[in-house]
Amino acid sequence: MTQDAMIDEWYPVGLVSRLDGNGRKTALMGEPIEVASDTDGSARVTSKGRVLPVRVRYGHVWASLGQPQKELFAIPEADQPGRRFVDVGVVRVRCSPLRAVENFLDIAHFPFVHTDILGSEPHTEVQNYKVEIREDADEVWATQVKFYQPQAARSASGGITTEYMYRVPAPTCSVLYKTCPPRPGEWDVITLFVQPLAEDLCDVWPWMALFDDESSMTDLIHFQQTIFLQDRSILENQIPRLLPLDPGMEIPTRADLTSVAYRRWLKRRGYTYGAQLVAQ
Amino acid sequence: MTGQKQDQLHERMTIRGAVDSASFVPWIRRHAAKLGLRQEIRHAGPGRIELDVAGPVELIDMLEMGCSLGPIDVWVETITRTPAAGGTGG
Amino acid sequence: MLSDPTGSWTPVVLSADLPPGTVVPARTPAGPIALWRSASGRPSASADRCPHRGMRLSHGFVRGETLSCIYHGWSYGQAGNCLRIPAHPGLAPPETIRVATHPVEEVGGVLWVGVGEPATQPPQLAGLVPLRSLQARAGVAAIEAAAGAKADADGLLETTQGSQKIHLLLACQERDETLIHVLLEGEGSVAERVAASRAVEALRRKAEALEMERDAP
Amino acid sequence: MKLYDYILSPSCYKVRLMAALAGVKLDIRPVDFHPGLEHRGPELMALNPAGSIPILEDGDLVLTESSAILVYLAAKAAPDWLGGDAAEEAARVQQWLSFSGRLTASLGGARLHEMLLRPGDIGALQAQGIAALRELEAGLFEQSLRGQRFLVADRPTVADIACFPYVALAPDGGVSLDPYPTIRRWSRALRALDAFIEMPGIHRLHELKPEPHIESGEA
């Protein structure tokens, strides 16, 4: 696969809180890179001696192998007072980075994969919701996504219908806005930042900006790690490992609308690193 | 939406975009067949494919989902659906 | 061993290793399959891939007479037809939404999966009682060399280990891997069966050593 | 009883699982093992100089080895799980409790490497893991010939709980469980136990409950 439009995008390559002078060896789209803190404490990312463009934002160090045309996407909630910011830490998954994002956009698997946490039988129906590609921002948005959640929060005793909004601001990143029980009218922000190591291998860095004055930081980390580790065995057992842009071997339904919109957007922008172009 | 009755709809589906591809019509037929949908291609030309389709709404939705992505050499801009008057011989 | 798998049977799992209400992964020359047995005891084999979004069906679950995908709960019947799409509970899926299936025969305590459309029945293995299955990282040739015997057209090989006659039913897997089903002549005592199991473990070690030697430059 | 716990640790899960099966209520103290490395911090190192979790505190007693914790929970609340007093059965329990350490080192090491990027020789870890799985498969098979579904007897013991988590999570470390039919049956028997609880990476056995139906009109 030739390197495509994704080369000029920003990718997470490490936690700011874990930066040190020794440098951490990792990879980005097949290239070995090193992430270190400079003598002045700033982040420095190099690839074969070349210094890469770097940003430090949302708890993570971001880098690009190419020449980014756009600034790293904005998450306004990251500057909102009263939120707690949670570095969930890295989890490696043997799958396409695009598959990791697609799974994050999916609610229909909640009853079977996140049983009794995010969903439960018989509440499996996916109601219609809205999806659009916002041309001005060049982002995929899914809104009015509602799904029955058996235990909405640690303190909740019963189930509620939780509302979600999904946003894809970059090919390997997604931002989820979710009903925030302690603060009606506000949204909890849960992100999935994916570092593409290779077309079929990725490091996933979840990050959160929550209104929650009750839970310990470790509880919050463990909750999100629990959810993601339930997904990991799914992601490692989907065939093919790359994300098909031609659904000829699949059967998407209206419940898969966000997935279809995400794939359409990838196809339109030529974001094909980690994608399978022809169904087989 | 949990009732047992499956209403059979007859719809005209209009697919617009860069769809002037010999690969797309067979692709649509294959996908419709996989969904058990009766379809009839009414028009296939540069920029527009029109077909009549009959079946339960969820299945027609599924055809729309599949077609909106389609094969890699096709770019679908929009898909519109309008009621058709039982035009597929059903 | 048959070189052309079209129209052949592959022994994939012992009956005892597929209790009612379970699904297991298996490999055939036609690719990976999900082999499952319904609550009422009927075995079925389907392609190991859910046609919805590609998840391996062998990771799924068997409820009653259906196999369900662990990802989104799509359920399939014996014939491979989709019976339920939980995200759309009002929809009765059409017959055309299906997962490919393969013929299954249960003969003499072994489950055989057909590749293509076999014209004959799987071998009867009369008088032989299955013991256990194990996988070797060795090709058939290395196992034959370790056993000092050749497999016949059905993949069946007879060897004497210690004082025991043991029959091995071999099924090629990917690369240099072979699935070995161990069969004995009659039930035998517990001690005899333990001894046979250990003898085959030893034979596997020998075959894998031979395979490594062969691979060494 | 207070458990210093990490939700993704199979060794901590052994303790949570044993406690659930024995009906013991644990006071869980979550430890930020990843990414925070809290288990290597001063507070936990003071409690356990080995820098590992789980740690179980019960009054003055501090236990840091998961097998010992399993034995403690069973002895306190569910003595049946200790296995019988007969020489052979008692020895089998010890055999598999010790063996479980090899699963931790091999399959656990492979899992930490593949999932949480911890250093290690992945080829060697996986090979050792496969060797251990083969040994377990053979052991369980011989047990089945004796009419016993579990490692020590026809009922589960602490030995089964000590071995189960790292085995069930072997695929997390890139080690397939496909070739082990007897392990599969054993794992299923454990997962079907009444008070069984899961951990992330071990899915619910949905077939244990009949397919639930929703009443029309109920959202």
C-alpha cells in the first residue's frame, strides 16, 4: 500500500505524563520513531534522525510523519473548568487502526460484548439516529444515538436510556459525547486516540474529560480499561484484519449507519492506510 | 418497531454520484439478492442509477447502506428513496 | 492422504469434544469453520465468519438450535440461514441472508466435515474407539517417520507404541501442522488409555523434532 | 478483607473469582497498575517489597502470593475448595498451584508484552506458554479418563482457580486456545459455575440464559 493522505495527519504517540529523557521507541505507519522529552522538557519526536512536527494536547504527545495541513482537531471540553482529565494508558491491538475506531462508533454490540455494563438483552434494538459529514469541519458526526444502558453510573440502581454523540475528527480518532448523569445538560467526553503502528497493528490511547467528583482516578481508568479490553478480543478476530471499504462481503444495516458514514468519509478523503479496498 | 408484521414496501431508489461503473450494477444486483430483495434496474447511466425495489423497510435500508459505500471505484453522492406504485411485478 | 480436497471429508473433532450447546473452531481444506452442536444434539458446520461484520462465529454461543455471533448477536440456524438480527428485532431475516455451511457426518465418535460435495460417506473406522485429539507442529511426513508407518488414503495410520497398537487419524492443518486423532482398538482400561495418551505425546515430540531438523538449514 | 486489585490482572482476578465462588465479600482497593505503575510506588512497596499485586490484607495478615490468597479464602469460607486430605489429592493441589506460576510467567508475560507493551522475549514466552498448555491439556485429559472433570477431583478446587485465568486469556498474548479440546471443556465447566464472575477479555456465556424476549411496546 502506498502511503496516502493519512501521512499528513496527527497521531498520538505517547502520554505527556510518561515523557522522559531516555526516549521511548515506537512506530508510526511502519516507520520507527522515538518519543522523548527535550532538555527543556518539551516533547521531541524523531524518525531516523528527522525531527517530526509535534503537538502536546489532551494528555498526549501528537506527531506527524508528513506536513500537516491542519492544526490538531479541537476538543473545546478539554478547556472546560470542573472536568477531570483521565489518561487511560495504552493498549496494543492486533487489528487495523481503522477497525479500532469503527468498533468505538458501534452501539449494537453493547448487549453482547459489554453485557450488563453498557447494554443487556433484551434491549438490543437500535433506534434510528442521525449521521452527517460536516463539510465545514470535515468531520463525521452521529447524533441522537440512544441506547438502553443497564447501569448508567456506579451509583445508579437501574437502567436508563443513555444518549450518545459520536464525532470522528481525524481518521484514527473519535470523540464520544455521552449523557452525564451528575450534570444534566453537560456531556461526558470519552475519546479513542489510535496510533497506527502498521496497517494491521495499533496502539490505542483512550482519554476522558469527565464531570465526576465521586470516583477515584483509578476507578475511572479501570472502568474504561474494562470496556476496551472487552472489545479487544473482538477486534483481533474480525476477518479480514483490514477495514473493508467495499462492503460486498458484509451486510451493513441501518444500525451500522455510523460505520458506513465513517467508511464513506475515509474513502472520500483517500484515508486508506489500514483499509481493504476490494472485498474478497 | 417490534411488531411481527413486515410491511412490504415498493420503492424507487435513485443513486447519484460517480456511479458510471460497469462494476456497480452487478454489485447492486448481488447485494440485493443477498438481502432477498426483488429489484429492477430502471436506469443506469453516467451519474445516476435508478432501481425499483420491493421488500421490508429494514431490508431496503440495508440495500441503501451497502450501496452508499459500494465498490471502491464508485463514489455515491446521494441516495433518494420514493414510494413506487408496485412497479416490480409484486 | 488425498491431495485434492474437493469432495473429501476431514475429521475435525471427536464427538466427545463437542457437547450439546457448544461451538468450536476447526480447520478444513476449505478454510476455517465454526463447528457447533445444538441443544438437541445436531451438529452443524458453518464458515467461521459472520457475514454481517466479519467476526469469527466460533467465538459465538449456541442457544437452543441456533448459533449466535458474539459481536452483534446475529443468529443462524442449522442450514446457515439468519434467524435474528437483534438490532432490528422487528425484522424476520430473509432466507438469503446466510452463512455458508458444510455437510457434517458423525461416524464412530468422530465428526467429519465435507469439503465440496463428497460422493461417498466418511470412513467407518470399524472397531476403533476415539481417545483424544492433539495438534502437532509437524507435517504428515514427519509423523509417519516418527510412527514408522504410512497413512492410508483416509489419513489413517497404525503404529505400535510399547506394547500397544494405536491408530492415528491425521488431518492436515495450515503449514506444517497436523491434527492427530488417536483411536484405540476397543475401550481398554483406564491405565491402558493413559498409557496410549502418553505414548502419543512422545510420538508428537519425536515428530516435531524431526520437523525441526528438516527445517534446519 | 482488603484486596489491592487491578481489573486487568489475571492474578487479581483469581482472588476476585475465588471470593465470589466462596461467597466472601472483598473490600476492593483499585491500584493504578497501568499506566500509573502504582504497584511500584512507596505505599505498595512498603506492603509488598516484591512490587506485585494482588495483595490481600486481613487484619494483621498480609498475603502477596495469589495461590496463598486462594488457599486462605477457601480455608476461611469454602473448605471444599481446598481439595481432600488424601495424600494424592493434596499433592495434586500443590502440583497445580505451583504449575500456575509457570502459566503466569509464560502466558502472563506474553499477554503483558502483546497488550501493555511490557518488555520480554515474546517468542520464548509464547513457546513456554504452549508447552504449559499442552501439559495442562494432557493432565486434564487423564483426569477425564478417571471420571474427573477438574484438575484434582470431580469438583473444582483452588488449583483450578489458580490455573484458569491465564489460560482463558492466553489469546491476549497471541497464544491460540484452538488446539486444546479438553481445556475448552474444563474452562466451560468453570464458567458455568453458579457464582462465576468474568473479567475483561472473558465474555459472558450468553447461552446459560435462555434468549430473553421483549414485550411489544416496551422500549
